[in-house]
Amino acid sequence: MKLLSIFMVGVVSILISVSTAFGAGLCSPELVIGQISLISPEGEKGVVIRRNGEIIEAVTGDCLVFGDSVDAGKNALVGIVTGTKYIEIGRSRPGTTWNAPQMPQERPAAGFVQSLKQVWETICRNYDLPRPAVSRGGAQCDGEGYGVALEPLISLPPVQQRIGSDLTQLVVAWKKGTGRRQVRAQLVLDGGKTLAATQVCHRSWGILEFPSGTLRPGQALMLELSDTGGTRITWRIEVVPAAALPSPQEPVREQSMLGVWRMLLGGAGTRLDALSRMTSLDSPLATPRWVFNAVLEDKLSDEVRQ
């Protein structure tokens, strides 16, 4: 399984209103594939969404679902964030329309969808989908970075974790705006051998990559974060067969959606596994990136974070 990261945070926040982005059930987790993140000039009235034969006046923050078509009109520049890319249409761009993919024939099982819906609306809605960017951290960390000591996320506490032996990367995150100058992450076997390491600047998450087959059931690992001020956060990890981790009753084809389910319903002890799976590029849905961003912003509800 090849897991690639496409997530970026730090984009100017766009508040999503319940009446637009989550209205009428359209932003249900099995339907939403993107969001209108920009309409310029602000308040331009010529931008519309064509949906099931209806024409809907679009506003910034509207979610987009399978089968939608967005028309920027004559004067507007429209930015659209999907599960995998950022698109601009309209003024001074090659095209004025964008068509969402059609609903796939193979849809998620009803029980899986229902279990997600039970917690979906407990996620805080006041954040936007970040624009995608391929980024794995650099070898150089220039500048002063943050002046605040490294702190864990409430959503990702440093408690004992279990991860699947099928993973080929581990994604870790910490509280936004913390970590002096740079943060180093390393994954170490119980005997002291380093399996993967990276250093990160000006960002609150990192990716540790390793070849397929590196992880084996029964391994005991330690994941350690440290900043240049000497602050450390550690997670002790047990590697288990993928099938031994919490999963919905029905099979889930996309690893990214399995990660969403596990993040919201699998408990605090599988959050590292869930975070790592959510960064897969195997689903057109925007749901994995929405939940990923909610974790980074520590905006999961108290009920979900338990």
C-alpha cells in the first residue's frame, strides 16, 4: 500500500456555515468531494452550482458533491478544493466551468455510512479544506521557527498506540504553533534501531517513511518528537496485523476512509494508524482531508477525542 501525503495547513481560514456547507445533508461524509474556497470579487452573484437539474447560487464555503457542475460566470474567479487538488476557474483562467465526477457504482456500505454520520456532525465546522501540496519536510530548517515548546494535540495524546503492519509510512502531528525552531521525529525499535526519521519546520505534522515489510506483528516501537529546546513527546507503539485493529463491520475499500472511521470511532489508541491512512490518495472524497485538518486544528469534539 503506497501512502502519499497531499495535505497542507496554514491557508487563510474560511468559515463554513451550517446552512451552506452542511445543509440538507449534502455534505454527508460519503458524498462530499470538495468545497468552494474562493469567490472573487467577494459576493459576486454570477457563480452557480448545477445539481440534479437545479441551479443554486454559490457562496464561499459551499460543499460540492458527486455530479455537481460549477459555473464561474463572466466576472468571477472561483477556487475549488477537492480531495486531491486545488482548481481555479473563471476570470483569466482557461475555463469557466468545473464538473465533479459522477457517483461511482460501488458505494460505501450503508452500515459504514451510518456509523460515520453518527459522529460526523460533532466535528467542529468552522475550518476550511486546506489546499493540497506535496511536502515531506526539508533537510534544512532556516529561520527562528516557533518560540513555544512542543505540545501534543488533545486529539492525539501520547498514549499507547497500535498500528497495522501493512503501513509504509507513519504520520504524526502536534499542536499548531509549537515546537522551537524545528521538530525532529524518529521511529525506533525496542532494541534501539532507528527505522525512520525526519525533521520539520513551520508545520505541525510530519511523515516517517519506510519500505514495505519493515513493520512486523509483535514489534515494540517508540515514536519520539523533540524540538531544539529539548522538549520531548513519546508514543509507545505495538505493531499488530492490520485485521486486528478496530474496523467497521462492512469492508471498506479506501484506506483513507478506513482512517476516517478509525479516527472518529476507533478510540485514542489507534489514532496514529488512522492519521497515517487518511493521507492516502485512494478516494475522490474530501472527507479524509476534512477530518485530517480537524485533527491538526484540534477541532474534533470532546466526544470524538475520548
